[in-house]
Amino acid sequence: MINSAVESNTDDWVINKIISDNPITRSEDDTIGRTEFACSFAHQIISLDASTGNVVGVLGAWGSGKTSFINLVKNELIKDSIVVLDFNPWMFSGTEQLMQSFFTELSAQLRLHKDLSKLGDELSSYGDLFAGMGWLPLVGPWIERGRILIGTFAKLMQQQKMGVGSQRKKIENALTKIEKRIVVIIDDIDRLSTPEIRDIFKLVRLTANFPNIIYIVAFDRVRVEAALNEDGIPGCDYLEKILQVAVDLPPIPYQVLTDQTLIAINKALADIENAGPFNEQEWLDIFMEIIRPLIRNMRDVRRYAVGIRGTVVSLNGEVALADVLALEAIRIFIPVVFNLFHISIEALTTPTSYVVGYNDSPHLKSKIENIIKAAGEDKIIIQNMIKRLFPAARRHIENMHYGPDYKNEWLRERRVAHEDILHLYLERFINEHFKSFISGERAWSFMDNRDLFGRYLRSLEKSQIQSVVAALEVYEDMYEPKHVVPATIVLLNLLPELPHNRRSMYEFDAHTVIIRVIYRLIKSLLDPFVIESTIHSILPELTTLSAKHVLIQLVGYTKGVGHKLITEDAAKQLEYEWANEVKSTSPDNLLNEYDIFIVLLHAKRLITKNAEAFKIGDSPALTQAIISSARSESLRQIIGNRAVRRESRLAWNALIELFDDEDTLKQRIDHLRTAELQLDNGLLDLVDKYVNGWRPED
């Protein structure tokens, strides 16, 4: 999946098994080719002269695979009947406890070998002699000193000195007689504190000349040398006196580590059903410029593989996979940078504004600069991350600008370059805008099928439809001729079912949202004559005069509304035919129009332009429908306040025009009051205000 050139052997991978950060124990698991080197090193150990003991060092930086290498060496030693014992220095602290526990632990392991059980008993007794020395100067905690009576100090010390010497001689004699080598492995020394590292090497120095015992000590040279520096004596000199043989683990070849990283990614994601959209062209650059530079050893490979799996599963395929893998590398290896992402979402995702004079750069640029500064020596990696994942932010580090028109593409491709996707990745929460996009994505898949598209939109909650339709604009550059007719018919026939008022000051109303999508659909046809033919095929399928009016105005030449998508003559012909259809429609049928006021007003203007009469029937029900349709809502917000004021208004002057004069309008209103209709009292109160002379201030 990630790189077809690398064989990951995923068929042998146990499904649902997550790669662990544990060192390998078998040569079959050696993926970096160290088995042969381990075998050679094991044979070197076997050939050492151990008549007076020996100390061998395995040196390498953290995560270089020291423990895995030692495990391979251990397997080879055991094959040659070498007794291998492990001592874990993490379990003990303080010189006294360390000495006693070292011999106790070794004796316990030796007792597991029948021919070495007696030697185990001797070591146990030797270790017991170190018990109680907690009061010795510079050995145990100060608090223990008060527990020992001063009068017994000299006596006990002399007894223990004599016991230690004689018992040590017994052990040396026993070790000289055995025919087996004993290898003691002390690993992870570099993870200890500085005092603990010193204690371990005191222990090794004290016991290093026991015959037939070979110590293998594993550590990071730089860390241990620094811990052993004392009184002007370099730690490296101290080590040279202790280590007879030392091997530095060679670095893993660059290509081998690259291949192992790709294999580990594949294995970690192998059984995830939906890992997210994957762009192979983007992936190569993202991997080589962001992920690969952060992978420095096999431990990093394992840590990374474990980390990405849980994140990819939790995102459920909603974020581009290459982006996720890149950001996970930052999260795992440069957490100080990752922690700045959430407060920098705006800076990372805000495109260049095309508004003249608008400049948001200083505020946002400082956020980007802080991210790069936090990266320290990894700043180049973070700069590459910005270039590859957050193109909108590139203007803050180089002369490269991306405008708002790129946002649709980023959203469709689930790139973290879009703020909704970055929010989702960081918060694991789908906000309302992205929920609408997901539904819009499904609606888009049905747009070429009138039945499926209509059924899907009507299956949504009424409150959702507007946002879902708005999300269809994201696909504007993907509209095809096959989408135009079915989608336009469905959307225009949906208008009567949607609320007409704006939900807030900063949102379009449903009518505007639908017109925006229809305009983009029809515009995609390009050819005016193709558009005209398409309009003629759509109009008969529209169920209301209101919907037909919207479409005709959209493609026509009406000032402030029309987009001139067809010839002017064709537009005039469509308008005239529609106006005559309105004129011939009965009052009862007109009541079905959701925008009856605009339909009648515009039809009247078109008809009277040709010197023809156009009268509104004297029907109270029709009058009520017209006045109700002429009501609108004005939204106001005072600067500095969050509250929005809503004020109902009537298009009073346009109503006068429709009914020919104000007297006729008032007469129709009087007839309405006396009619046996269920009247809207709020509407009548508003009408009374206008009848009595009230007008809005603006």
C-alpha cells in the first residue's frame, strides 16, 4: 500500500497484532542483517581468555538495537553450552543492595543448573556478607548510620572483611575448577541515573577478575562516559581500564532503515479497512522530507508503527493518510512542536486573501515562526512539513501564495490544509461544517440521478438540507453535463420545503444557497445555446411558477440577478412565456406558490410592458398569501454586541404597485379582515402599522 517496491510480507502478519517496541529474541526476526555479526561476536567471546575474568562492552546509542543484538549473541552462546545469566540493574539501587542482590540473583540462576548449584550457594553466601553495610561511609543513606551502635562498628567491620576475603577465595577456587564459561549480561546501563551507573561499574570492577566469568555490559558510550567523569579523570579512561573488548554497533544502512520503516507502516495498517484517502504522488515527498529524517534507529521504527495504528483507526478514514502519517511523526518525535498545532490552526490553514488592503500576515506569521523556532535542530523538517501539508502557510516562510479557491480541493481530498480536517485530526471531533460536507459528499455521488438525489436530500432533516446543498459547491470544478438537468430540477423543486429566512447575519438563506449551486451547474455548460436547450428541458419538470421564475431570472438579463448565460432574445422569450403562464393560472393554483408575491409582481411588470392588462383577483385568501409573501425580516447587530435584532417588514411600495394603488391595497386588506379565514394576527398587526403610516427608518 505505502510502497509497492518494498515487500512487507503482510500475509505472514497476524491480523490485529500491533508491532511492539520489544527487542527481537530470534534470528528469524532480524530484519536489519545483524545475525551474522552477532554470531561472529559470540565466537569472539568464546575464544577469550577468561582465566582471570573478562569484561566485554556492546556500545551503541539509545535505540540502536543493543538488546536485540545481545539476544542474538546470547542464542549463539547457549548453542555452545555457555551458561548465560542476566542481571537487571533497574531493580536495585544503592551499592549495598546492588552488591548483595547481584550475587543473590546470580546464585538463583546458577542453581537452575545441577552442576553449578554448589557454586550458586557459594555466591549466595558471598552476597550475604554485603548485607548490613549500609552504614559504611559513602555507601548507604545517612539515615541508616544512626541505627548502628558506635561501639560495634570496628568489630563488625573486621568480621565482615575477614568473611568477604575467605568466601571470595572459595568462589575463585570453585570457578577455576568448572569446565564451563559463565557469561553475565548487564544491559540498559545507560538508562540509569549517574550515581547508579557509577555503582554498576564499581560492581563490575570488583568482580571482573573472577575466573571463567565474562561480563557483557551494554550501554551508550557518550552517556556512560559523561557519568563516569570525575575529578578531572575522563570517563573514557575509566572505561578503558575495565573493558578488555568493546564492539561499537554499526549504524543501520540508510536504505535498510528506510525499507524497514515502510514495511512497519504497511504491517501496522494492513488490516485497517479504511485508512483514509492516499495520494501516492504526495506520499513520496512527505515520507522523504518529514517522516524519514525523524527515524534514526529501529526503536524509532517500532515506536512510530505502534503510534500510527491507533490514530489511523480512530480517524475512520476521514483524513488523508499521508497527512496523518506525517503529523504522527511530528507528534511522536517532536512533541514540543506538535503541542503548538492546536493554537496555530488559523495560521496553518488560512489562505491568502484577495481582498485589497487586507493583511492578516503579522499575527499569523508569528505563530508559524514560533512553530519553527520550537523545532530547534529539526527546523528544516518543520519547514518541509509546512510546505507539504499546509500550503496556505507557505507565504509566511517563502513567496508562495494559495488563495481561498484551493480550499474546496483540500476539503475533498481530506487534507489537513483545510481547517475542518485539521480540527478533526487534532480533536477527533467532527464539527457541524464537516458533517455537512460528509453528507454533501454522499449527495454529490447521486447528483446525476434525479430520483436518488431527490430521495437522499429529502431523507435529511429539514435543518440539514441547506448546509448539505451548500457543501455541493466544493465540487464545482467537477460538475459535468450529466449533473445539470437532474440536480437543477431536484434543487428548484425543493425550494418550497425550505425556510426562507436567514439563520444568522453571516449566512445565506436557503434560496440563495440553492441558486448558487444551480448557477454553477448551468455555467459549467459554457455554450449559451446548450444552456438554452437545457433550460427548455428543465422548465416543464419544475412544479412551481416560483421555481421557473428563479431559473429564468438566473440565466437572463434582469439587473442585479441575471448572469446572461443565454442570448438576450432567448431570455426575453422565456420571460414572456412564463408571465403569460402566470396570468392564466387560477387564484386557487396560485395559492400553491411559495413566492407568490414576487411571481405576481414580476409577471405584472412583464405583461404591462407589452401594454397588456394584469389584474389581481379579489380573493381574501389570495390577498393574505400575497401580503404574507411580501413580509421579510431585517437583521441588525450593533457593533460590539453579539445579540442580533430582528425586525419584520413589508414590501409596501411593491404591494401598492401590484394592486395598482394604495387605496385598492387598503380595500383588499379590509376585505381580508372580514373574511372567514384563519388570519395571522402578527401579520395583521404589521399591516396596521403600514396602513397607519409607519415606515422603517432605513
